[in-house]
Amino acid sequence: MNSTAIATMVKMMERLPATTQEQVVEHVREYLADLEDEALWDEQFARSQSKLAAAAQKARQEVEAGKAEPMDFERL
């Protein structure tokens, strides 16, 4: 962790009015939550790569074997 960056951020925040500080903190909370969600998604996606590759291979085999039908979007 870069404590210099955090100290700089704190100094910048201290110059703001209290209400603005609260708004900034709320935005940072939301941003950090989004980053955590993205990291979780990336982790889950990385763990599922082999399953996705197997599903794609199976679909390819079914198409080659004539077992697949074109998608009829009107039936959805």
C-alpha cells in the first residue's frame, strides 16, 4: 500500500467542507465496492474457463453431428 498516496488524499480531503467530504467518501465507497465486484467476477470467470471450453467443444460436436438446430428467435 502506498501510504504517501493515502496521506495526499487525506490532505486534499481535509481542505473540503464536511458535506463535500461525506460525498467524496460515499463515491469512494461505491467505487471500491465496484472494484471488489469486478475482482470477484474475474476470479469466478477464470475458474469457469475449463467448463466453458468443454461446453463450446460439445456444442461444436453437436453441430458437426447434425444434432443442433439453428436458433429460432421467434420462439423465445
